[in-house]
Amino acid sequence: MSALTVSAADEKRVKGMGFLNNRGTDEFSARIITVNGKVTAAQQRCIADAAEKFGNGNVTFTTRLTVEVQGIPYDKIEAFQEYIAKEGLETGGTGSVVRPVVSCKGTTCQYGLLDSFAISEEIHERFYKGYHTVKLPHKFKIAVGGCPNNCVKPDLNDLGIVGRRIPNFDEASCKGCKKCTIAAACPVGAARVEDGVLKIEKDICNNCGRCIGKCRFDSIEDGTNGYKIYIGGRWGKKIARGKALNQVFTSREEALNVIEKAILLFCEQGETGERFAETIERLGFENVEKQLLADDLLERKQEILDAKLH
């Protein structure tokens, strides 16, 4: 096709398929979905071949860990999709829906407190794919952080889940050492010896787990793994930092259910065009938190979804 012959309607149609117009041309960037940014070597070779065969040879990476192949002519879009499908790849990631999840490398990182690859893959299947046809008031972004270092900025997503490890402190084993190895290991200054015994300030402690196993008298031998969830973050023209729910969830399924309840709440109570942060601000954080910690939204799941189909 010659330049600038693609209609606005056609441009909108292929945007819904994950093809974004390259400004001033009839060429498009194909947004290829990855599951938390992880692709196989075979998939990488397929993407490279597709970039040379259908595009201009350039491959770029988005902040959401998806891959974009630039310079694809409008009339080669379907052929491009068919080509990458042979390695299980697909395009998408646009629109007012649950967007592809991003995660850090907590599975392999020395600081990781959860298997971020595994849980983000589960979130991808359950919510990105499972809710792919559910129209939301706006896009809904999810991030998984392996520890409180927050490398993928979970608190700047509509919903962020972060690995935590709550130290199990045995006060009876504490000797009140003047040079406490727990206090020395704590990166946020939450631990100190006071009146001959270790004190951990819960309001300061971020449950990073760095103190576990550091005491020579075994006062903190282990910890309880958990998930901290932030809601209402966003980045862009308007910035909002997500606020944490006042609970560390120790059950994986419970944490995943909270994510689903947040999506259902946004689906039902969000207003068209507003981000989840704005929905929370309008409804009130305490109101939203109460709903997310209760079971009503999940019990009414089908009713909520059916209402959006009529």
C-alpha cells in the first residue's frame, strides 16, 4: 500500500489486535505479548526472523515487558500473526482491559521472597487471558515484585503484589547482644536492642527477610512467607502511589482472590474513563479495602460480569 491510505477505522481495528501505527506512515509496530518478559530462545529467533521478513528489522521492548516489531505494512499484519503463532506467540496488550502482567526476576534473584515467574504466569492465565473479553472502565495494570526492593514499582500499578517474609522472633533465645547481628543486618533500621532484648518496630519493618538466620543464638531462624498488595497506583500524566491493604496475605489463593475482587470491583463500580486510582478516591479507600477483604464480590462474580454483557 502507498503511504497514508489506511483509514481511521482500520487503524482502530488493528490497534485492538496489538498493532500500533508508526506515525506518518501506513506501517505498524506489532506488540507481542510475553508472560512476565520471559521468552524461549526459539521464540526469540522467531521474533527476529519475523522482524526481518515483515518489518524493518528492528525489535524494541516496552516498559510492560512486551516486545514490539516495527515497520510492518498494514497488508502484512495477518501474515505476521500467523508467522509468530508457530512458536506460541500472539499480539495484543491494548484497550480497556486487564493488561499483560509484569514481574521482576524474584524467582532467580538473591533477594526474591516468592516465585515471581510462577505467580505472574498464574495471574496472566487467570486474569489477562481469563478476563480478556471483559470491558473495564480503563486499562488495568498488574505488577509482581519479589521483595520490598520494588524493582518493577508494584505500587505504581493499578494493583501490585509484593513478596514478604515476616520474621518469627523467639524472644527467649535473644541474649540482648550489644553488637546485635540482627540490627546490623536490617536495611531499614527496624531492629534494635532495648532493655536487654531485641525489638522490631513493626511500623518500620518491611518484611524483607534479611534478618532471618543472622542471629548467632537462633532467635530468628525462619519467617512466614506472605504477599503484600497495593491498590490504586498509576504512572503517566497523573501520578498516584498505590496504598497497601492493611494485611499481609499468607495464602497464595487468598492473594489471587483479592486481585480478582479488585478487577470485579473496578468492572462494577468504576466509571467509564477513570483509572482504578480515581475509582478508589471516589469510593474511599476504607470502603474499597472492606470490599476486597470480604467475599461478596466473588460471590456475585457472574452477576457482575453478566451485567456488562447487556
